[in-house]
Amino acid sequence: MCLAMRIILLATASLTLSGCIARTAVDLVTLPVRAAGAGVDALTTSQAEADQRRGREIREAEEREGREARRREREAREQAEQDSDEPQR
């Protein structure tokens, strides 16, 4: 009786584990392909990514220009106030 239970247990275990082993083998075989694909994706830039990057660069440049323009206007106002506050000779 004990021998029959062992045989049934081994047969059941081998059937259930064979799926896991096959899945692991597939994962191991496809791993280098997925790794190479990820490397290529990391090194290449799609057109959409390039467009996004260029748009971001343009927005940042416009923001810098706006800050500079506001700074120049502020300095001009301050200079005008200093000129008007000086006593006239």
C-alpha cells in the first residue's frame, strides 16, 4: 500500500513539475533575446521621443528668455526710479 501511494505521488509530482520546468526553460531561452531588445530600446530614440525632447528644449528656452526679459524690465524700472530720485542740478 505504501509503495502504491509513493508511485501515485511521484507520478502526480512529475506531471505538475513538468509544466514548471518547461516554463523555466522557455524563460531561460528567451532571456537573452529580451535583454538584447531592452538594450536596443535603451540606445535608440523613437521619433515621438525625439519630438518630446525637442518640445521640452524649446519650452525651457522660452522660459529662460521670459525670465531674462522680466529681469531686464525690472532693472530698467529700478534704474528709472533711481534716476528720478536723484536731485537735479
